[in-house]
Amino acid sequence: MFAIPNGGRRQIREAVKLKAQGVTKGVWDIFVAIPSCGYHGLWIEFKAGKNKLTKEQKLFGENMREMGYATHVCYSVDEAIAALKEYLNDRKVFSGVSLCCGPYVS
């Protein structure tokens, strides 16, 4: 599992440097590179309060699901831990949606 350093406010110099290194708009926050329940891995996007996915984040999530990855938007650390436990335990139910029968869309 690893975090992707997208998002956040940065000074222009740092933003230019990160873009040159390949930072891409819309890439989700956490990637779990472990296959489970027919998925290649799990992408997690963290949101605070009433924040929603950006247009780029929605597109990224859709693309990942089409390529066989599970996705989950989390509004708390506890929610992310629960999602990760369910995914890694290879359970059939992931927040009310079967992982084995179709992708989770949040």
C-alpha cells in the first residue's frame, strides 16, 4: 500500500517540480497493490466534510474500475480501515455491493 502525493496547496515552484515528476490531476490518494476477490488492487480516495470527487477523480475512478480495480471513497480513517479490512479479507460484500459480481461505485 502506498500514498500518492497529489492534492494539497503548494507553492508554484514545488507544483512545477511535482508535475515534471509525473504528478497527475485526479489520481486517487491510496493504492493497495494486492489482488483480492477478482480485482487487481484497491484505490482509496479520502474526502473531508461534504467534499465530492472532482471531475478528474471521477474519471480516474471509472477508468480504474473498467480495468478491474476496486475503488472506495472514504470520509474518515475508520471508514478506510473498514474498507481495507473487507477488501483484504476477500469478503463477498463490500459496503453493500458484491465485489465479486461487480465494481464498487461510491
